[in-house]
Amino acid sequence: MAPDDRALIQRVARGDASAFGELVGRYQDRLFTVGRRLLGNRADAEDAVQRAFLNCYLKAAGYDARWQVSTWLYRVLTNVCVDELRRRRAARVSLRVFEAEGPTEKTKKDLDLRRALEKVPPAGPGEVNTSKGARIRRQTWIEWMICSRPTSAWNPLPRSSPPGS
């Protein structure tokens, strides 16, 4: 018999990576469907689901057993999607300001960065681009994120570099 969701979250809170993998397996398709409806495209939905699961992993200790796990996961995903939609809106507003006022030194640098990022080929299915342009398997990246989680709140820096960087 498979463990119930609350038991899985309790194991995740204790750092059990296999419980986290099982939780992801149970909910990733449903969360992806919601993310795609909210954000409108596949790539953004995949990113949002990945961020939502990462947030859930990092904050599993704060889960309240009175909540349904599915409701909690959907809420975390919705918050991630809302943040993305706000970011998009802010980007559109800054583009309008740029068009109205002309380029400043900061906007020139932002445009240069954006152009450079557009030249980086996208990662293929099951891959993640690292900050240094290397590609790694998505599963390897998730495992690195889990293993390099800081052990205390005052030290937000990861203990190791991601694979491929």
C-alpha cells in the first residue's frame, strides 16, 4: 500500500529524497496542467512546476497537517504562477517606458544581456541550462538542489556548485 500524502510530506520534511520523488510523481502532471492554463505555454508551465516543487521541498517542515497536501501544492504553484505573471507585466511596463524615454545605461545593459541569453540554445527535454551554459539532466539538477540545501536559515548559500558548472 502506498503511503498517504501527509506521511510523504512528513518524510520530505525530514529530508527523504525518495519520498519527494514519489510526491513529484503523484502530482507533476496535474500541476503541469494547472500551470499551463495559468501561464499559457508549456515551457513556462514546466519552469513553474519545477519552482513549486522546489519551494515545497524547502518548506516542507512548515506544512500544516490540517491542510490537504494537494491543496497546499496547488497553492504554492498558483503563487509561483502569479509571481511570473507579475514579472511579465513589469517587463511590459519597463519596455513601454524604454520606448517612451529612450535607452539609458541600465536599459542598454539589460538589452545586451537579453540578446546574449537569446543566443543560448534552449535545453532539450529533461535538461536544464546552468548559469555557465552547460546542460545537465533535469533529474541531476533536482538531486543537486536537494543535496545542496542549506542546513541553517542564516546561510542561504549552497554548499556546492551545480553539476556542469
